[in-house]
Amino acid sequence: MKKFAWFNLSFVCCLTIATESCYAYIDPATTSYVIQIAAGVIIACGATAGILWNKFARKVKKKKMDNIKEIEMDSKSSLNGKSVVKAEDLLDDEEV
């Protein structure tokens, strides 16, 4: 492991010492690639945020529905066995 680390250190030092300054031209196509990469990252982050938001909203909605069911069960037990007629029951009877 020490030999590998020593080799890497010496390689990096040689590259640093042996480099020369160069003046390069950045092609306009390179800029468009950078813009495309940035747009892709932004879209991916937005999609991820949307997916996570939907999962969170479903959990909140499920908890709310569970609370509503508990309230309905409590109200049914408080009626002492009397049944409650709902509008849905009346509509079902008319369709038959």
C-alpha cells in the first residue's frame, strides 16, 4: 500500500512540475453541453422532489382517512346499535 501511495504522489508531482501553460479555445458547442447538463440536473431534481412530495402527501392523506374511519366507528358505537341512513344508501335503492 505504501508503494502505491508513493507512486501516486510522485506521479502527481511530476505532472505538476512538467505542465506548461496553454491558451485554449472553448468551443460554443461546449457551452451548450454544459447548459444541457445543468438543465438535466435541474429536471432530475424537480422530478425527485415531485415523487417525494407525492409519497408524503399520500401518507398524510392515509393518516387523515384513518382518523375519519376511527371517528365513524366511534359514532356508530355511540348510536347504540341504531343504523344511520346515508344519501348513498338512498341512491342505491333508486337504481334498482
